[in-house]
Amino acid sequence: MKKLIYIILLFGIYSKAQISIGKPNVDGSSTILDFDQTSTNSKGIILPAVTNTTTVIPTNGTFLFDTQEKKIRMYENNSWKNLSETGDDSKIFMNSSEDIGNGVIIGSESSSAIGILVLESVDKAMILPKIENPHLTVKNPYVGMICYDTTSKSMAVFDGLNWNYWK
């Protein structure tokens, strides 16, 4: 499985391709990254848990879980906005390995944004994993999980305690 992900990511680095994860095809021509959209899906994207946002060089549109604030945050209009109430970071598994490389850029050969995964495109967007009622469907959500709730038609983020919904 790890080899498959590396192959997909390497393919994305060296091309301007559309990428699907957990399904054979990307939906539509305006999608850069697409995930399994079946009605039984219960997997979302896990945002990085950052211990100090002052060390992050954010670009508008940056999402993360701030372990000091214990909140999911987004960088918008050159300032951090809270997307959740105060959550719980006690179940976060902190990565103690050395950070190597500059991350992966999909959609462009370069980007001024700094991140682990940067989606860079002027005409394509990411489709979040779609989950019906994540607060009921996802039995053991991980802190920082993000998805699109097909029932409430909103973005859902898990802060370690509660699901928070944004329309």
C-alpha cells in the first residue's frame, strides 16, 4: 500500500495530472484530487497537528490542527481563523521523525506555498472525501479529520471531542 501511495505521489509531482484515491477515476475535469465517494465511505483527510503555528509560514488556505490552541484552524486573509471549538489532542500520535524534503506539489511544477501536500492549480479544486453523517458513520475519528458531510451539505472537522460543521 505504501508503494502505491509513493507511486501516486511521485506521478503527481512530475505531472499536472488529476489524482483519485480509493477509486478508479476522478470526477469531472475541474478536479485535481478526488477521493472515494461511495455511500459507505468513513475515511477523511487528517490535517497535520502543529505544535507552534508561529513556525509555520502559512499561505491563505492553509488548514491544520493547532495543538497549543487545541483547535482546527485555517489561514485566511492573512490571519488564523478557528474552525472548531477547543478540542482534545490527547489521542494525537506525534511524529518524532526528522522532517525531510519539501513536501509534494500536485498540479504545478512549483509553488510559493510551503506544506506537506500543496495542491496548486488555477482551474482545478480538491473534492473532500464525502461521508454521510460523519458523527454517526466514523466510529473512531482522529483529531484533525476533515470531510464533506453529504447529509448536512457542509464541511465537517473533528477537533478531538466534537464534529464541527461549516457551510
